[in-house]
Amino acid sequence: MKVISSEQIAEMEKSYRTAMMNSISGYKPINLLGTISDDGKPNLCVVSSVFHMGSNPPLLGMVIRPARPHNDSLKNIRSVKQYTLNNVQENFYVNAHQTSASYPSGVSEFKECGFNEYYLEDFKAPFVGESSVKIGLIPEQILDIDLNGTTIVIGKIQHLILDDAAVLPDGTIDHVGVGTAAGTGLDSYFLPGLLERLPYAKPGVPVKTGKV
Ligand SMILES: Cc1cc2nc3c(=O)[nH]c(=O)nc-3n(C[C@H](O)[C@H](O)[C@H](O)COP(=O)(O)O)c2cc1C
């Protein structure tokens, strides 16, 4: 067993610390973030920081790293005020990973990494044609975090484009069924399996499980 203090974390070799801190919180959703510039140049990058913030209104948060000159995504979100999140599936996670490469500003990762743009008539931001779960959002709040220079973008869902196979009868998205990938750190991709769906938990009531 390792017991590690914050001082020891600070003293870790940089790449070791990065690998540990990037993966310490466990499996995360992997999405492709689609944006477009004011002058119509599409952009795509893989993100693993999307989190649920509420169902009514339907809000999703996302953490964006401190900006570097070639980073287009946040610039585009700030100016066009639209973006998309698209699930990454087992059949194209390698292409999705490639979108994280530092392509020069203005270069389309859709084109470079082999993805098809998909558009709705009344929405400028590009969706990923290959994804079975496509989400169109408008940024409602953008929070610049003084602590480490990151930015939290909170978006409200405007459009959902869902393959029939992706939606279970009760509305739950069947991520296992459509092969949605999960990830840890910046390099590990997983295909999760369902253990079980459990009923709403109540104090003092043992959870009824189908498992022995
Ligand atoms: C698995 C994985 C997850 C990532 N998650 C995020 C993320 O949540 N937020 C972020 O800002 N960058 C994340 N990145 C890095 C971006 O994909 C990368 O910086 C990309 O070049 C940014 O695109 P842009 O320059 O078009 O804005 C991730 C990279 C990988 C490989």
C-alpha cells in the first residue's frame, strides 16, 4: 500500500504526477467536442471532463485546459455560443484520440481525423456524423478558474440527436448497447460493461438486487 502526502505529490517526477493525477478520479466519459469559428471553420477535439449538472434545465459542465495559441474550441464557444458533444464509440476511439493532437489553429480535425460533419438547419456547430449520441448545447455560464487557469463551460442542451438503438424505453441512454467508450487519463480507453441497474435507494431499505 502507498500512503502519499500532498508534499510527496508536489515532489513527484512531472510525468509520473501527471499520469497519477489524470487518472486518480477513475473512469470518465469520452466525448468529441465540435465547434465552429465565426468564419465557418469547423473544429473537433476529444474531451473527458464532461459532467452532469442537472436535468431541468438540462445542463452539462466541461473543463477546458488553460488556453494555448492553437486552441480553437473555447475561442469558438465564446464567439459562436454553440457547441456539440458527441459520444466516442469502440469503432472510432483511435480517430477520436488523434483529434487531441496540436493541429494549427483553423485546421479541421474532422477532415484530418476522418470524421463527417453533421449539421442541423438552425444550429451552426457541427455534430459528429459517426456518433450515436449527439448533443447540441449553448453556453449558459463560462467560469474562468483562478486556481489553475482552467475554464468551466456550463451548457444547456438545445438539441439531442439519438440513434434509435441508443435510447431505452424509460429514456436512459444505452451507452453499453451502442459501444460508448470511457477513459482514464489522457491515454486509456475502455469499453465498460453494466453490472446492474438498481432501484432508488431509501434509508433503512435494503437495495433489492438481482445478484446473488
Ligand atoms: C483522452 C483525452 C481527454 C481530454 N480531455 C480534455 C478535456 O476534458 N479538456 C480539455 O481542455 N482538453 C482535453 N484534452 C486535450 C484536448 O483534446 C487537446 O488539447 C486539443 O488539442 C484541444 O483542441 P483545440 O486546440 O482544437 O481547442 C483531452 C485529450 C485526451 C487525449
